[in-house]
Amino acid sequence: MGRRRKLLERILIGRSDANIPFEQTRTLLKALGFSEKIRGSHHKFIREGVEELINLQEVEGKCKPSSRKSRVSANPIRSGRCARLF
């Protein structure tokens, strides 16, 4: 199983939200067809056909948990809409 698939599964399961590597998450989102816009420390990912915005911040090389948790219900990765792309 590839690294991207393993990371996607970790995100979808949601048990290790505090230990998701930021750079790997950026790479995964780009591989899933999202484009990135950076404003300050906020990395916003958008994709045509996906209404929700994914907003990530980096803290000590990891994704800031609060930025993910605040959008769990609206997050296209967590909701599984991106899982079918692999």
C-alpha cells in the first residue's frame, strides 16, 4: 500500500488527528486535484466540484488539529468524497 493511501486512511479514520504530517497532507491534496492558495499561515485548498474549503495550518511540522476538526463534517476528505479518487 502506498504512502498516500496510508495517509488518506489515517485522515479518514480520524484517530491520529494530532499527528498528521503537514507536507504529506499538502502532497496528498495536490495529488487529489486540489489547488493551494496560501495567505499567511493558512493553506487553503480548493477543487472544482467540491464546495467545501479545506483550510490547514502547520504547527511543528504537523497539521494544526483545530483547523481540521472545525471542518470535520464539511471536509471532503473526511466525508469520503476524495477517497474514491484513488
